[in-house]
Amino acid sequence: MTSDEARRRLADMGFAATDVSALVAHFEDAARRGKAGHGLSRVDWLETLELDPAARPVLLESEEGFERWDGRGALGYLVLEEIIRATLADPPERARVVVARRCFPTGVLGYWVRRLADAGFVGALTATSPLRLPHPDGGPPLTGTNPIAIAIPSSDGAPVVADVSMGAVTHGDVLAGRASSDELVPFGGEQAHKAFALAVGLELFVSALAGPERGAVLVVAKPDHDPVPAFRKLAAALRLPGDC
Amino acid sequence: MTSDEARRRLADMGFAATDVSALVAHFEDAARRGKAGHGLSRVDWLETLELDPAARPVLLESEEGFERWDGRGALGYLVLEEIIRATLADPPERARVVVARRCFPTGVLGYWVRRLADAGFVGALTATSPLRLPHPDGGPPLTGTNPIAIAIPSSDGAPVVADVSMGAVTHGDVLAGRASSDELVPFGGEQAHKAFALAVGLELFVSALAGPERGAVLVVAKPDHDPVPAFRKLAAALRLPGDC
């Protein structure tokens, strides 16, 4: 699918021009970074959902160090877009925890925190997703793949962006036939109990703050130090998380 | 080593009675939860360090949603003990990010956040540690094992506590001869790039906020929801993170 076609079809679904641009920018960035399952083909999938393209997230509670948002039926991508814009327009002096209830789907989490890092802020974002990962010992799915993304700005240019899902494969891989559904387990093979523990911790952390519907939690802070240049030097030619 | 012997030797090192109690409580809890490398035998190791038993952490900056501490030469365990006590004495209305510079060693991170969860708060704590993990492609150690612990309270009793280090084995395993030093790599085998990305993200997240010396970052928040009872029901007899 081309960007133009995606734009046309999103507009046909009723999304406003600014929302179309926000969605396409996210899908294009995902494709550029090799996350094909989060690219423009997602428009096909969005067309299968019952969406209210006019729904808007609302800021329920706003303090210097804490915000609570409700997606209120808006697409999760657009909830995060709104949160990132609002955060950049009024960033915390030091740090802020931002809770978003009813925030799904959230796409590539690294995309959102990279924008905070590009503006000089540290960001860590996690989100719950449909229950797909079972306990390493088996049983029913207990957690989402529950990604976490962490972005750190750098005075020398590109931020470092770690973006890790707890699944050995993605649900997109399963849908596309690149993996079987029984491969959708916590990553790590013999040490899958570690990824499972992280998935459980993040699942309950987000749920305790954002409630039973899928949500997201962002921590954004102003850094006091600039560790990335020395870190890149130490890593020399090795590829770091988030590098293209 | 018995608790009495540990108490005696810590007192001989010059630690005040309350500090001795705090240290022994942490070591005993670690041993009880099967983290032998963090148990009472750590007193042997402490005796090899140059410590100032009278050093005290100091709160440099204190706002509702943000705190910055400096360990100022105090043992990391005692810095976290002080932070947990101060947080429980004056918890955030909603959420707080707590940064601790010069905070090492930090022991079993789950121990600290479990105490927040026992008092009804969600806690997520991460800390940097000496550089030991190389890139999955090889090269020098780039990150610490950088554990993260997440604790969620429950209305039905025991909190869930996920506590995960990014190493395939612990440095303690290597010291004790239970693992070789080349096994001290990011966990996950073929998917070690995921644990490595998390280790990098946490390393730089903590460093950007706490500076180049080893530090810790805590996020503590008051939950709006109580997801653990339903989660335990769904998991039925399966063992969850932090269960004994």
C-alpha cells in the first residue's frame, strides 16, 4: 500500500486530515525501521474494526508530576499522538507519570518516546495488549506481549531507543504466517520465565493504574546527564537498539 | 552465616544498630526467597569493601512528583532503605519519580518495591550495576545486569512482584563457580538481543537521570484498580512472579 492510498482510505473512514497525517507518519516510520507488521498494511486491519473516527482522548487529571487520560474510544495511536504533543507543549520541569486508560492499539512504542528524546526528554512507555502469552509451563494466555520502549536523548544526535516486546514472535508474525501460534510465547527459550515475569509485571502495573481495558503508562523526565555519546564510543561499531 | 553472626560482624564494621537491622532484614529476605547470592554471605563481601558506615544519603530535591537523592557514600542498601521509609512516611498523592545517584549495591530490588506494594502502592525500581553484559555479537561489557522489579499490591493479600535481571546468569553465580564468566551475557539465547536492548535502555535511563556513578530510579504510584485477584484466578495453580 502506498502512503497516498493509505491517506485516501483513512480519509474515507472518516478521519480528519490531522489524524490521517499522524497515522500515516507512524505507519511510515514503522515500515522504515523494519517493523513491517506495524506499517501501512495496518490500514487494511483498521478497516475491519468498528471505529469512531471523531472520538477524542480527554485529559481527566493534570498535575505537574501526574496526568491521567482516557482514550474515550479514540484509536490508541491517536491517544498517544495527543499525549506526546501535549507533553512536548508543556513538558515536566523534572518528571511526570502519564496514565492512559482505553488506549489501543499503540503501534510501535519506540516511535512515541523517540519524539520525546528528539526534544531532549527521557521517555519510558509501556502498554498492555490482548492476552496472548501463556505461562512458560503452559495454560491459557495470561498477558499481552506488553512492549516497553525506553528512549534517551543524546547531545551528539540520534537518541538510543530500546523497544522490546515480551513475545518470542509477534502476533503480526502469526497473522502473516511467518510464525505459528504456539511460537507466541514469552521470549528467551529456557529462560522464558524472565520475559514472562516482565510481561506479568508490566500487565499488572498498567492495569493497576489504567484499569482493565488496554492502556498505557508513560514516564517522561528531563535528564541531568548525557550518557549516550560515551556509550556509543564504548560500543564502537556495534549496532545499538533503535539504530537503523 | 547465622543472623546473629552477621549482626555482630556488621556492628564490628561500625554500622549503627538500625542499619544493622535493615541490612540483616534484607539479606534474610533474599535467602528466604532463594536468592542465595544476596543472602547473609554478602557480609563477607562487605568486609572486603572500603565503607563509611556513618555515611548517610541526602534528599537533594523534593517535590510532590519528583525526588532526587544522593547516596553520598552510604551503602546502596541503606540508601534504598531510607528512600522506602521516606516514601512510606510521605507517599505521593498520585505518582512520584525518585532518582538516586551513587546508590550501590542495591541487592534484591524486589525486596524494596514489595514493601511499597504491601502498603498499597505500585512500585517499579531499576538500578545500574557494574558493566558485565556484552553485546550479543561480542565485544566488551557495555551494561550492567540492570535488574528491574515491579510490584503490584492486591486486595487479596500477597502482591505480585516481578524482579528480573538482564543477565543469563548472575555475577554471584560466576563468583560461586556455578557459572563461567562467558555465560554472563544477556539472557534469551537466540533472542538475547531483546534482553540486551532492555539492559541498554535501563542503563541509559538511569544514567541520564542519576549520572555516571551507579544509581537507581524508582517510580511509585497509587493504584486506581486492583487487577491482581482476577489475574491470580486466571493463572489458577501456576506460579506467579514473586511467589515463594
